[in-house]
Amino acid sequence: MDDKLASLKIVMSAKLEPWFKDNARTMPWRETTDPYAIWISEMMLQQTQVATVIPYFDRFMTAYPTVDKLAAAPLDSVLKIWEGLGYYSRCRNLHKAAKVIMDQYGGVYPTEFNDVLALPGVGRYSAGAICSFAYHQKVPLLDGNVKRILARLLNDDQLINLPSVEKQHWVWITELLDASDDPYTFNQAIMELGATVCTPKNVKCLLCPLNGDCQAFQAGTVEDLPNKEKAKAVPHKDIGVALIQNKQGLYFIQQRPETGLLANLWEFPGGKQEEGETIEVTITREIKEEIGYTVKVIRHALDVNHAYSHFKVTLHVYHCLMKASELDKSPELNAAQQYKWSTLEDMSSLAFPKANHAILSYLKTL
């Protein structure tokens, strides 16, 4: 393996960096060295494709062009700008980190790798990307794209998700970067190669500037690499959701807790179906447990299928009636931090999980 790596150190920069300069995609965050803008883009790009991120990035930077604007903004407003992009902990960490930058660095984005790494929500890869792309520091980057490229270049069939293999990959990419005189371009180039050519499927080997030096290409094993453990079956949950109106025709919504899945987002109340329950029973039970109301399930509204990173859900949404004697009763809020009786117009200014968007669209048709 050392001989293979030594060979790559000689040729990789010479071939990869010119290729990038001729083939780089245009992206708004590549047009700047502003660490704040690059930080925002890196957080958005985690587990999200470039084409999806660009309009969100543009809207976010228009609303919060500087770190002080972001730090001063209410979290609800920041979540609303982020709404639909998913993985909302990224957004909450951005807001939290902006406050840290204001408090500890006087509003100036830190320049040292360890200081960037210490910010909420910033991992080793993201800290390296920010320092590399904003400050042109010689910091290695390792993510899924780079792991895949290394596995193929070196025809390495070790299980890619093992900690020991990841540790080895950090050593390899550090050595390859050290051989480059232009770390900014090297890092941009290897990320671009993984995103556009050395992709997980439909690999474009004939367009790759490194195909003559790729051990997997020579061996015909590109499609077999990287070697991963088989994915486990994704669990599915059925969720009963209640549409509850008061005397004024306003809908009950609640804000999720400050921590956990979909923290701080607004939603219609409900919960997971237990074994042996009908959805109608689920809704009645969950509403009693969550907010202390007694409801009668009236009619089906719609079903919504949605996939999260580790599980899938089907929201079974039903119109419900409250018990007449409880119409003036305040909810108990056992699963939320606050509630509102809201119009659809008022809901438009609040951030909801993506699965709830279909419910909002349905209500607009009534």
C-alpha cells in the first residue's frame, strides 16, 4: 500500500488540480473567501446535495449576511428560513455558534482550526473545509466522497465504516495533501471529483483525470468499492395526527421541545401507533397524554409518507372534535414547550417539519 500511495503522491496534484480548474462547477460559496459564508455553506451541504442547497444559501445570506445578524435573530425566524432543508440540528447549531462567535471572538470568525472545531455543530471535516477554503490553510479533508476515492485509487477493500479504516484514511489523505503546493485547489478538486465523477453509482471513469493511476479501474473493481456493511432495514412508524379546532375555527398546534428530533419546530399533535391499536385509538390516546384533551376522531383527512435518516413514517391525519366541556380548558403540554390556536395565515410564519407541509397544503384546500 505504501508503494501505491507514494506513486499517487507524485501524480495526483499534477493531474487533479488542473482538471478542477477546467471543470469546477460554479457555486456562490466558491466566489468568496468570507469564512462566515463558507461556514454556512458547509453546514448546509452536510447530507444535502448542492442543487438543493443553493437557493437556501442565497435566502439565508440575504436574511443574515453577517454573523452578528444571525446571532441577534430569533431562533424561530432562523428555523423558518431553514424550513424544508432538514436536519434541523444544523440550523440550531449555527444560531448557537453565532452567539459564541459574538461573545468569545468579538464577532470575528475564528482563524485557528481548533477554535473553529470547538464551535457547536462543527466536526473535523467541516473545520478543515472552513480553514482550507476561507484561509487556504493546509488542512486535510475526509468525508464520504474522499473515502470512496481513496478506496478506489488504492483498490482497498477494507470495510470503509470501521474506525480503524477511517483513521488510516486520515493518514493517507494527509500525506497526499502534503505533496501539494496548492492545498486550497487540492481540497476543492478532490471534493469535486467525488461529487461529479467518482460517484457512488454510474461512475464516470473515462472522464476521470486519475484513471491511469486508479488501481480499482485497472482491476475492474470500481463498482465493488468502497466495501460497506449491508445497510440494516429501515424501521417504519405509523403516526396518528389530530386536526383540532376550537369555537373560533382556529387549529391547535404545538412547538416541540428545545432538544431532540425536530427541536423547536411546530406541529399538529399526535404520536406513534402502538401494537394492536387502530389509528383512531392512537389519536385519542396520544391527545389525552400529550395535551390532556378528550377528542373524538371524526374523519380521515390524508396520509403523508416521509423518510428521515434512520427511519420512515406515515402520518395518518384525522379531523377530530373536542369534548364540549373542555373547549375552554387550557392544554397540559406534556410533549411540547408552548402551543397556539392558530389560523393558516399565522402558521405561514412558523417553521414546521417537512412532513407537516402536506397537512398545511391540505388545509388550504378546505
